[in-house]
Amino acid sequence: MSLKKNSGFIFYFFLVFLNLWAAWFNNENLNLVSKPLLLPTLAAIVLVLGKINKLQYIFIIALIFSFLGDVLLLFVKVDGNY
């Protein structure tokens, strides 16, 4: 793998670690920053890895909808009856 591809994976796993750390220590500000960056970074890695076939295209569309769901659910207040 080239440095460009390796740096994408390194950045993605750094974001994963950052998000897990934010969740473990209840750091809401860090969670609001790191969580929305996870799926676009993964989509960018898929795009950089090479030619896009039909399966990868569907995967990227799924990542986009998952990203939208994550971002919209970040601001939902959860009460005891949820």
C-alpha cells in the first residue's frame, strides 16, 4: 500500500480511537466532532482505493445515509421512556 492509502487508514483508526475515548469518558464535545467524521473518512478511503464498481457505489450510498442518520441523531434528547 502506498503512503496515501496508509495515512487514510491511520487517520480513520485515530478517529475511531478518539470517538471511543470520548464515549468512555463522556466527553460530549469531542463526540460531536469525532463521530460525524468517521463515515465520510471511510467513504473517502473507499474512493481512494481504486475503481468504483457497483457494489462499492452502493456501499458509498449506504455510508452517506448512515452519516446523515448519525448526524441527525446526535442532537436528539433521550429521556427515561426512550
